[in-house]
Amino acid sequence: MKADRGLTVTRMAKLGGVSRASFYRFNGNGHAKPDTDMDLRDAIQRTALEWPAYGRPRITAALRRQGWKVNPKRVYRLMREDNLLCVRRRKFVVTTDSDHSRQVYSNLAGQMELTGINQLWVADITYIRLETEFVYLAVVIDAFSRRVIGWALDRTIEDDLTLAALRMALELRRPPAGLVHHSDRGSQYASGDYTDLLKAHGCEISMSHKASPWENAACESFLKSLKYEEVYRNEYRDLEEARRWIGRFLEQIYNRERLHSALGYRPPLEFEQSLLVAGLHPGREDSHAVS
């Protein structure tokens, strides 16, 4: 259909009360044109609904994993026409208390060049808002595979919270001596019980410089994904419901399904399994830890 000289396609679409995409789908007789991209649009819609924080690169990678032969420009065009482009959301609040008298440690993580799992773990805490209260989530992540290996959710932000997450990680991984554990300078990570537990397992302790949250960027990035893809999409009635749904997201969705650009658009568990197949799995964990 050709536009009159005095009217642009954008103007005609606006006058007709339709989108540009809808305008192009109709022929001059008022009948809808066959949409050769309909099946692809459906696949994009499904992926975008399941992963609302995915942008064009991850949507494209997910489609290719489903067998589609698409390029990012085509995916971007269809996402733009269907109003599926990502929208940035608000930042979250920092919960660190570094004003304490406990011993702090130097940053060992900044100069590390990782070649496998169980070389560097990173840890952090964030808050989750429920209907009538706030609860706190502590996580431990393998920096190489981005896998969440330990977590705990509770009403307290005291040392027991971080200790529970660390014990889960140690039980799952049973790391070799020399592992570096990195966190901020929060009192929970500088506590004697926490640092003694790390030392008992032969771990080196590393902490960010004061007021330098970017030095723990891997955890910051993870917590942002958690908030945007799980927490902001739900309203948890109580602690048990939050623990159930957040646990599902961490263990089933994030570790097993969510694609990471840094891992070649693979989920963390799949990435770790590929290391095992290639003989590059340096950890001493039990077989169930990568299943």
C-alpha cells in the first residue's frame, strides 16, 4: 500500500488509530496480509513474558537455542514493533554496615584471573519487602560460573544469616584449600564465627575497600537480576512463601535455565557441566553438586 504524498506512514497510522506494525500488515483492500513473522513473534512473546528483563541479545540467544535462525537486528525490529523492549527499573538499597571494630581484610579478588570454579566465591546481602515486614537474603556465588551455591533467607540480618548461606556453599562444594572468599566489609562477614569457618576450610579472605561496592560487581549484578526478574514481579504474603518462591528462582530458574552472556548464553549449571565434560572442573564436590 502506497502512502499519499501528503501523508507519511507514521501520520496515517496515527490517524487510523493503529500501530505502524498493524498498518503494514494490511493490504489496500482492507484485508490482513499474511505475517511471515507470526511464528517468530509468538516465540519472542513467550520468551519475553517468561524473562521480562531479557534484552535483545538474550532473547536472540534464547531463540537460537530453540532452533530459530535469527539475527539480532530482526529480533530488535520485532521487539520494537510489539513494544517488548526492556525497561530499566529503580535501584535497590544497600544494607552494608562497615562501621565496626572487627578485623577487615585486603582485596585479593581484584587481581585474580579465573580459570575454573571454586577459585573465587563472592557473597552479599540484600533485603526483600513482604506485605508487613522486611526479610534479608544472603547469597554465596561462584564467580567463575555465576552459580548460586549458598543462600539463606530470614528475618534477621545478624551473623546467623550469612553463616547459614556459607555452610550451604561449603557443604555443596567442599572446596580445595586456597579458595578466595570475597565480600564487602559488613560486620556479618567480618565476624569471628564467619572468618573462623572460612579459615577452617583453608579459604583466603578478601574484602572490598570501604565505600567501593563495584568491587563486588558479580554479586551486585546478581542481586539486580533477582530483584527485577523475581522479587518485583511478586508479592509475598509471609516469610515461608518468600523462601519457597525465591528458593525456586535461585535453584531451578537462575541456576538451571537463565542464560548468561558471560557464559556464552548458557545457564550456570549447564556451563559447569560443560567444564566437567572438558576435564576443567577443579572442585572436589560430590556428583550431586552438578546435577
